[in-house]
Amino acid sequence: MTTPSMPLRLFNSLGRRVEDFTPATDGAGNPDNVVRLYSCGPTVYSFAHIGNLRAYTFADTLRRALLWKGRQVEHVINITDVGHAVAEAELGEDKLEVAAARERRSVEEIAAMYTEAFFADLAALNILPAHHYPRATQYVEQMIAFAERLVERGFTYEIESGLYFDTSKDPTYGQLGLIDVSGQLEGARVEEVPGRRAKTDFALWRAEAPGQLRAMRWDSPWGWGAPGWHLECSVMSMLLLGEHFDIHTGGVDHRQLHHVNEIAQSEAYLGDGQPWVRFWLHNEFLQLGSAKISKSAGHILTVSDLAKQGYQPLAYRLFLLGGHYRAQLEFTMAGLDSAQSALRRLARRTASLGELPVVTTADEARAAAGDDAAAVAVIDQIDEAISADLNTPRVLALLQESLRDQALSEQGQRAVVAACAAVLGLPFGALDVNQAADLSAVDEGAVEQLVADREAARAARDWARADALRAELAELGVQVTDTADGPTWTRTS
């Protein structure tokens, strides 16, 4: 008998609560059972750093969870190759133009080079390719038409620097970010824009200043210039996924500005009184020391950099999956060493099981377990974990426990490993153990760091991560004992 799959529950930033997920047009209105998913893509003026790539690893995990639930997914990741001003400002130079001048290339060459580098990073991290990668420069005509409709509906005004969205016309402006509009972004948006009515108002069209000639420019009813950064995501997502779609993802930094403005202009454009997108999901920052990893802060570390130092890109994916997507994650080399060691051990152990069944859904995984009731019970726990807002640390803990569980048959273990591969995006059974440096002899400093990370997780009541770290330490041959004076550890092998 097939075990009923648990409902997928996701933390919706719109309302800040965990909700059961169903597509907006489920049932008869959506006969193909398709979930329509949009993820804010990169601005291709530089290499993506490892903090940027957390957003796409998270979106990929979400997509795999939807597939696990038997859904089909249509996924769009945009490529921003125009419109994104330096420092997210309304005035000033475009990031692509600045990069082109710095590197003495054309903006087209800059965009092509960094787009290809981004695709290479996605492939290295085993991130499923999106169905569409629209380039902003290919949709400028449609962006102009979108802005013209906003003009007709009375949501805009024109000043010397371009066409602006009048946020005073939107009574729900800022709802996603829980923003007090009266003081919104006074600190972040310090630039003075002559003629702008409110600091919350944002550019739909960025007109050339007198005497300026942009490298990227188009004619429009508001003069020569370029579209605003926020405008392009609304236009491309609607054209490819429909006027209303199911899920919009991005980094938590977009929750207070970019996504707030997308919602405002999209709902003004549609004018149907319905939420434009029902589910908004955001991943937290990756921290390096006490600061988030960002290009503006100068904290640049790429997947390529890690590979040059001998790390498997999939070790970085494993590192990310060891933390919940909504929790800030501290990046340390000791943590990455631990992830690389864990990846090597998992590669060896899963390779010893032989060929794994190919599964995508929960039902397929249960069927692959055959008559092994213990394995089906573990798969049910995996289903429960991934259904609880993508609890990947718990899935990793279950994987490690199952590989040591003598009660499981080999067929059952293969089914469990295949289930974990399906939801985690780690190709167990196909991992090349020789690609990862042998870091199995973890030094005491790395062990101490793992023990400290586990203690921090316990203090934060993040029991799933604490369990995953304990299991990871056990795989290293380290036993942790909790005492009144704090944790102690000893080697068991």
C-alpha cells in the first residue's frame, strides 16, 4: 500500500508563516500539475561568489522537493544584463557598463563571459538547469509596453531622470518587507533624486542625463535610456510563466526592496485585486566572519577558487545543505574541510552498495525499497523532513544513520540513498571518490570547530543541525559527550 505523502509546508515571506503549498491553479485549472517557479538571477558583471550561489542551491532544493512530491516544475532564472545600477541606486552608472570600462571589453562581451561562468558554477554544483534563462536586453520592448500601461493607469510620474512609480498610489506597498513606509530605507537609499516625490518611489525607466550617452540605450516615450532593474523581473516572469504564478525565490536581501517593488508594479499593472504571486521564499546570508559575503563588501570567493584549493564543488553544496536555508550560515574552511571529508566517506560507502535505483518522487523511492519495511519507514522520515520547510540537515542525519543501520537490507539502503540523492541533489553512486582530497584524518582544530558548531546549534534549539553534526562527528570517529561543564569528545577509531 502506498504511504500518503505529507503536504509540502513552506515558509512564506508574505505573512512570515509556514503554509501548506498548493499551486495557484491546482486541479482542473492545472491539468499538467505544473508548479511555476521564478528565481531572481545574477547580474552578470562579475563572477558569482559562493554567497550568491546559496540562492540557486536553495532554489534547486525547492525544485527537487516539488518533484519529490510528484509535481512538475517550470523554472525561470533571469539574466540581468542591463538596468542594475551600482549600489542599487536610481541614478548613476549601470554595473555592466562599469565592468566593461574596467576590463576594457564591450558590455556584450562582459555579459557573455560572466553568464557562461555562472552556468559553469551551476553545473559544478549539480543544480538542475532552468527551463528558461531570459536576458533582460531581449525584453526591453516589452518592458516599455509594461511601463506605458502603468502610465495609463495613473501609477507613474516623469521627472528629468526618468519615469518613476508612485508608491503613494499603492496602499499595500511594502507588505512583503513589513516596511514602515514613512521611514522606509532612509539609511539604505541615501541618494538624492531631484523631483522624486518619496524615497520609496523607484525608477521604471532611467533616462540619460543631459550630455550623457549610455553604452546600452533604447528610445522610449520618456527619452533615450534603459529600463529600471525592478521592471525586468516583472515583465520576463509574466511573459514566461503567466500573469500569476506560484513561487518567487531570491536572497533575503531582495525581500526589503527589489521584491517589494516587483510586487507593487506588477499588481498595479494587473489591477485584478489578486496577489501577484502567492509564495515568496528567501534564503539567508552566508557569513564570512561577522559580515555577509558580498561583492560590495569585498568578500569574493568563487567555486573556482575552492576547486583550485582542492575542494570538490559538491563539498560546498553539502556544506550548504548542512544548514537550513532560512538560517544564516557561517562559512569557515574548517567547515568546508569537514564537508569534503563527509563527501568522500559518503562516496565510498554508497559506491559499495552497487547501482542505485533511479528515483525522483517519494512513491518511487518507497517502491524501490520493496518489502523492506524499515527502509520505507526511513523514507517516510525523509519525506517528513523535506516537507517541513526543506529540512535538509535532518535528511543528511537520516542518511548517515541509515548507512550504519544493520536492520536495513541492501535493497532498502539503496532505496534510502536514492531518496536522499533525489532531494539533496547529491549524485550518490556516481560520485568519484578520487576527485576529493583525502581529508579523513581531520585535525583537532576541525573537530573542535564541529563540536562548537553543534553546541551553537543546540543553544539555538536547532536540533536537526545538532543531530547532523553529531552524526558527522561519528563518521569521523569522534564521540561527543554532553556534560554539565559543556561537551567533551574522544576518538573512537
